[in-house]
Amino acid sequence: MSIAGTPVLETRGLKRHFKVGAERVEVLRGVNFSMAAGEFAAILGSSGAGKSTLMHILGLLDRPDSGEVLWNGESVSQASEARRTVLRATESAFVFQFYFLLPEFSALENVMMPAAIARGRGRAPASAAERRARAEDLLTRVGLKERMRHRPQQLSGGERQRVAIARGLMNRPSILFCDEPTGNLDSRTAQSIHELLVSVNRELQQTILVVTHEVDMAAVADRRVVMRDGLIGTEL
């Protein structure tokens, strides 16, 4: 839980560059951003604006060149790899455009996987029975009660993304990061995912941060900011 008055997520002056051949490309140029616990925020920007790089740093999949990331007041961007691994397993979760479900496992088994990895740390269910019960409840919540024993190849794109969302919620993360979550879906299916994320935010008080280039996806968030040329600017 977030400390009273402390943002659940905050960045201070994040900078990140990459080398493309001999050229130095400044992808993030001093990003300042914060979110309150329970908020649903969206960062909107075109391809190349720096959205995915920012999300990877926020989710501890990458490190900034300089600047700071804080989760619940704890500085995490330069934490040890051991500490970052624990935080990734217990305090955050990702939903990506391409699902990344394990094809040899059922929807239920995919959803249970993060809790098996966390091994009772944080808010993850500790026992096998608790893991199964929570996974079944989450799959029911996302509309897949009758599909939880199906493998990913037996599910539609929208159903796979619902499994990915349920998996992301398994360990009750402080922050659910969604990187272009509807970018691989048709407009009608995408709308159903928009509605699901709103429901998850409202009913579970789940903090959600989405990065997207889709205006319709960003429109369902409580707060929308525009990212352009490596900086967060206008709030919509």
C-alpha cells in the first residue's frame, strides 16, 4: 500500500539514451511523473516518443542513465538486482501487446505462474490451493470462467489478453503496467479490453498505468498525459 501522501509511483529527471551506430539518440530527456494509489493513468504518444523505454524503466526492466524512480517512496532505479527481482515479482506486473502466455499451459496455469514464482512473498497467494482459488476467481472476473482449462492456441486474441490481465493481477501488484495492451486487437475487441481495465481499476482499486498511441485506449483513463520527444508534456 502507498504511504499516506506518498505517490505509489514517481520519477524525477529520468534520462536514457541509446547508441544507433555512431549516433547517440536521447530517448528520455528528463521525465518527471507521479501517480497516486488507485489511479488509472495513460501516457499517450506516437511511435518513437519514448513511451516503451519509460515503461521498461518504471517496471524495472531497464535502468536510466540518470534520474530516479520511486515506488511507494522507495528509490528503486539503482537498487541491487536482487532487490529489483523481488520487486518485479511482488509489486508490479506487466500486460504487453503480444500476451506472452506459455503455450504448453492452460489459461489457469498461466495465471497461477506469477504466484508460484513469488513463493508467498508480498501479497502473492502462498499455498497451491490459494493460488488455484485466486486464479479461478480472476479468470471468472475477466469473463473466462468457461475457458480457464483451454490453452492459449485455443483462445482468441481478446481472450488471451484477458488471461494476461488476470495473470498480471495474480500477486495483487501495487502497479499494473500495460504497454500497448490493445495494439494487437481489432477495434471491437479492444473496446472490451478498455472496459475490463476500467472495471479492474474501479472494483479492485488497482493502480494502472497504460502507455499507448491509441486515443481510444487513453480516453478511458482518469488522467491522460502526452509524451513527445522524450518528455511528458500536456495533460489532456
